[in-house]
Amino acid sequence: MDIFLQQILNGLLLGSIYALVALGYTMVYGILGLINFAHGDIVMIGALVALSVVTALGTSMPVMLVLLIATATAVAVCVALGLIIERTAYRPLRRAPRLAPLITAIGVSILIQYSAALVWGKQYMSLPEIVKPGKIEFGGAQITTTQAFIFVLACAIMAALLWFVKTSRMGRAMRATEQNPDVAGLMGVDTTRVIAFTFALGASIGAIAGVMVVLYYGQGHYFMGFMVGLKAFTAAVLGGIGNIPGAMLGGLLLGLIESLAAGYMGDITGGVFGSNYRDVYAFIVLVLVLMLRPSGLMGVSSGDRA
């Protein structure tokens, strides 16, 4: 039972990070019908920028202040990058056939990856040991104070986003643009501004998720956004891409599935499929969802976006 509870806690923690990244995919898809495959690389940029700031500041300031400055810098850089991508790569293709922006997104992703490799190099960057987390015991399982902070912060961000989309004026504009951008424009909604804001919001949440990934794993790499992005995309599809609560649910479920499968499949299969195959389970889930329920757990079937 202790092992099971530990896997549950690990899964919820990992799933909360997947959920944050999945929000960037699902918000852009909900408004534009575009899979922004460059979003995972924006997360990577946020992680590496935060690592660089933490490394530069070191122990010259209090730990929380260093992390706050690193996160704020990562958010600023990622928001600027997200707006540049939207303005230069996606906006000119807004009326183009669906395949054109998809190929463009893949190209932007590759461009960001290798630009990061030129700036930060291809070696792994390690997080300086400025954080000394304590241990929290919970029913025989344990997590660190850093992990608990990551989970609580992720849940707070998701709750704040739901509140913002449901109650704020910009949130209503986002929902109107998602339902019908042409009609929303006739009703006075500046759809271009709404779309740009959606990219900026997704990039800011992605930057925070990148900082969480660094705190969780203790290192970053120019190629890290590829796998994180694919898993988050799987989470968005699992929950119902275009549905914000669905992305949150999908991220948490995917984290639980990955953690439990990695913890128990090795014993079930006699050590053949152990924790080394944990990345495989996410894509098994993706295939099964696309086969059995393409619209996702909370998605609604839509012929024009199939």
C-alpha cells in the first residue's frame, strides 16, 4: 500500500506539470484549430532561461527571491517568443489550408530547438544546489517540500485560469472567439488581439511549467521540450483538445497512468517492461484514445475539426 500511495503521489505531481503544458495546446487549438507543436519548445526555453538566471545569481540572494526572478525572466522571454511566433509564423496563415500552419508549427519547433542548442549548447545544464528541500511524510509515502510546492502552485494556476476564462472580460472574448471568430468580430471583439493574448497566456503558463520541470528533475536540455510537449499533447487529446478542464483532467490522468504503469508493469511482465519504458505508456494511451474516443474524455465531436 505504501508503494501504491507513493506512485499515486508521483503521478499527481507529474500530471500537474503535464496539465499546465497541455493548457497551452488546448487554448490555441480551441481558438484557432491549430496544433502548436512549438509549445513544448517554449517550455524548454523557459526552463533554460530560468536555469541560466539561477546559475548567474547563485547564492547571492535568498533562494525564494532567486527563483522568483528566474521565473519572472522566463515568463517575460517566453511571452515575447510566443507573440513573435504568432505574429510572424501563424497570423499570415490564419486563412490558409489546415496543413500549412501544421507544417509551419513543426518547422518553428525545430528552429527553436537548434537555436537553443546554439545559445546554451547541447550538454545538460544542472540546477545549482541552492534549494535544500525537506521531506513530507504522507501515509507511509513521502514527497519533498519542493514537490509539494510544485503541485500546489500548479493547482492554483489551473484554478486561476478557470476563474479568468469564466468571469473576466477577456475570458468571455476568448470563449466568443472560440465559438465563432467571424461573429465575435462583428460583435466588437478584437479577435486578433484575443488570439495574440491567448498565445501570450499559454507561453507564460508554459514558462512556469518549464521552471517546475527544472525543479523536479534538477536539469535542463535543449531537446527536453520535445518529449514534454508530446506528453502534454497526449494529455490534451486524452481530456478533449480545446477543452480547458479536459486538459487539466487529461494531464493528471496521464501522470497517474505513467507512474502506475512504470511502477507495476515491470512486476507484471517479469521485468520486461519496467520503468525504462515509462515514456511508451503515454503514447499507448494516445493511440487508444484516438481509436476509442477521438474527441477525448470531455471533448465534443466536431466534424469541421476532425
